[in-house]
Amino acid sequence: MKIVYNKYIPFKGFGLMNILDLVFSRRPENEITLVSKRHEKTHTYQQYELLMIASIISLVLCNIYASWGYLLGVLIIPFAIYIAAFLIEAFIPPYHNAKECFDGKCFCNKIKAIPTWLGKVWMDAYRDNCFEREANMNERNVNYHIHRRWCGWAWYILKRNKRKGK
Ligand SMILES: [Zn+2]
């Protein structure tokens, strides 16, 4: 794992960003613990697995349709899977914070609360999607990467978090 310390990547509010084991960090070196390194290592495995899945699907499509154009799938499919995981968290119950945002408010205030609610849905979908959950739940397990199942993240699609204020 190579860590690049800088002031610009990732966006404000995020500490680390991992691209195929190249990690960008806004935080200084002394704040990067073994726990965060293990967390990022899990993301590395996830990204290589997504690339592998995308490569197989793309090559099969290239063969079926006799066109190299489907190799673009290698780039598109990993993002498509990530976006799908994100949308599962955003739009399939248990819902996010709807009660605390909307309950007991008049119609006008309910309308005004929509952007706040969407912001919370967005943050929850980022924090709770299966990729982030696998990394978070196992970052303190020293042996995780020895025993990890292939595509360990996929199991977390089924094990969804309970949330407060459904
Ligand atoms: Zn993460």
C-alpha cells in the first residue's frame, strides 16, 4: 500500500481515498493507524474483485457480440455495482431518518425538510453500503485478510444495519 499525503484529495470531510492500493490521505502520517490501513486494505481487495468480475463479464460480452467495444465494461461495471450498492441502502427499507426529519411537522415544514433528509440518506448510503460495512466491521480484526471470503462484501448486502428513526 502506497500512501500519498496531501491537502486536496479526497474531498473535505473524507480522510482517505483508495484507488487500487494507492491511498490518498488528507490526514498527516501520524494519524494513520493500523486500523485505518486495514480498513483501506479491505477496499483494495474489493476493488480488485470488482475489476475481476467486470473483466469476466466484459470478455464474455466481447465474445457474444464479437466486438472489443465491450471492454469498456471493465471501467463501467465496477462503478455500476458500487452505485447499485449505494442505491440499495438509499431506497430499500429500513428507511433513513425519515421519522426525525418529518414527524410532527406541518406540510410546509415537511417540504422544507426534504433536502436535510436527502443529505442524511446520502450519508447513510455512503456509510452503510456493503463495501464500507465490510471494511468498518472488520478493521479491528487482525486476521481478517487471512480468513476473508472472496467477495466478502457481497455477504453484507444481506446483513443490513438496523437504523434509528426509520
Ligand atoms: Zn472505507
